[in-house]
Amino acid sequence: MAFLSTIVLPGATEPLVTQTVSLEGRAYVFRFDWNSRTDRWTFGIKTEDGDDILSGALLVLNLDLLRTIPSTLDYVPPGQLVAGGIDDPNLETMNTLALFYIPAA
């Protein structure tokens, strides 16, 4: 049985965070960057070996952040990745948000 995973996001004092997360038995490296020029968070995902899956994507609420990547590729997490929170991700509210990984059925 697969369970929902929660990925902790960086706080307001950390404009760049890289962390390794295990999703469905595989390790992925997540990178979160604050872009002060656009006042937006971007993120990227790499395989454990450093191969890019996603790079420079905007962090937005209530959308499957993996929706543009074919899930048939064996190195892509097969489930859905959704950011949830009360306010849009900005530097002050980032620590009130979370990423939720919903495993493939």
C-alpha cells in the first residue's frame, strides 16, 4: 500500500534549498530557488545520479507539478506532485506550504 508523502519546503530565511526525497522507493534531489527579480519560487528535480527531470519550474498551488513530464519514463516519479497551502508561494509564506506526493494507483 502506497502512502501520501509530504515534502518540507524551505523557510523564509533559506532562499536556496536542496534536499533528497524518497518517492516510491527511488531517491530524487529537489532544489528550490527564490528568484528575487520575479518574486517567485522555482524548483527542479533530478535523479539520484544527477540527471535532470525538471528544472526551473514555477512553484504554484493546486496543480500537478509533474503534469508536463511523461510518466511513462522510468526515471520520473509516477504519481502526482501538488503544492498546498493558504497563500501563493512567496518568500514570507513559503514555510506555510508543503509539497504532497500522491503515489500512482
